[in-house]
Amino acid sequence: MTLPVEASWYHTARLDDRTWLITEPHVHPIFSANMHLVLGRDADLLIDTGMGIAPLRPMVDGLRDDPDKPVICLSSHTHVDHIGAAHEFETRLVHPSETDELAKPSPYSLVSADISDALANLFLDAGYEPLWEYLVNAVPTTNYDLDSYAIQPAPATGLVDDGDVIDLGDWQGEVLHLPGHSPGQLGLWHAESGTLFGADAIYDGPLIFSGPGMSVAEYTTSLKRLRDLPVNVVHGGHDPAFDRARMLTIIDSYLAQWGSA
């Protein structure tokens, strides 16, 4: 099977005067994670780095007002669709429980047949469309080798945990530890604007909560915590942004499903 070439691998959209959304539209929806770039006075913040199929840093630097300014890479957790290009950034933050995976990522394949039946069925049961032949429907270059895909090691240069603050000089985000989807799942809360970067703790699509390393009990606690935040807007790890009313609907739906309302 020959896939088309899409040299403009990433799609970008400006969400507000300091926030960019970066996506990979040619990646299967279950693996097409949102990346968020937050611009600050003294440093910029990149939340997650996608699949690492095409170089990310040049595109990120093109969105920044000063490419020489420090950029902080925060990996919300270490699933493959969130750490692919982390190695391209000098400052790499992650929760302490996920350092091993960032430093030595598990092997992964873009060939769907290489994915275990258990994992493929987990995605189907959650409500996602069946996997394509490959996890992509295009390639970034004419000579791209699907079989050579691998996540590069990106050892953490710093650790963050619940209550820590990421300071960009004129913007501060509070780190929230929100386990359930992953032991070290992190969110980021900007209280001044009521903005929650929810990563895979909450987004407006089928949540994944029953795979390896996941815990419904911890997820329940995390969602109840989010329910109490005075959120105005949620930028999730997948799918479009949404408001507080939609957040509460999503939370109440899963808590009811788990018998934890």
C-alpha cells in the first residue's frame, strides 16, 4: 500500500492570544493527540509532543515570537501519542512515576497488525473507529519508512508533581496529578483564566480507563476533583475544546457508568 505524501504534517490553530493548538490530522483518531503551545514572557510551554512521525521543533519555533527563548516540554503522561518528539526539546518535565518510560520508551509500530488484539479491542469497546491498515493515512516525506518508526529516548530533565507551578514569567500554571488513565497523568490549571489543560484525564471523546496501568478508582477521584474546579474552558488531550457545562456532563456520565456518582 502506497500512502500519499503530506509535507505539512502538522495543523495549527490559534486558540487565544498566547495559546496554539497543534494536531496531526493524518494520524488515526485514537493516536492523534492534541499538543498545546503556551507563549510566555520568559519561556514558552509545550504540552505533549504527538507521535514523533515528523520533526516537531521547527514548526513549534515558527509559532514562537522568539525562537531563542527557552521552551519547556511537559509530557502529560508517557503513552506513545504524547511523547513522540519529546527528545527534540532540551527541558523535559514529567511526573516521577513515568520517568522510566520517557527515558526508555516501549517499542511501538505504525502497522496496525502489530498492535495486540487486546489493545485494538480496548479501543473498539471505548467507541473508536477500527484501526486503519497503518496508524496513519499519509507519510511526511516520499522516502518515509513506516517500518523504522521508533520513539526516541528523552530522559526527563526535571520532575513535576501535584501543586508544582510552571512559571512562564507572566503566566503560571498549577500542575494537577490526575491518575486513572495513566499513573502519572498530569493536567495543568491556569486559575486566572479558568483554563484547564486536561490531557487524557478528560477530553470530549471516548475516555480510556481499563487498559494496562489504568485505574477506575483513581480515575473517579480525579474526575471528582475536576468537577470542583471553576473551569471556563478545557483543552483536552484529544478532540476540540469545551466549556464547563460540557465538562460536567462528561464527568457525570463516566461517574454514573462506574457507579461512583
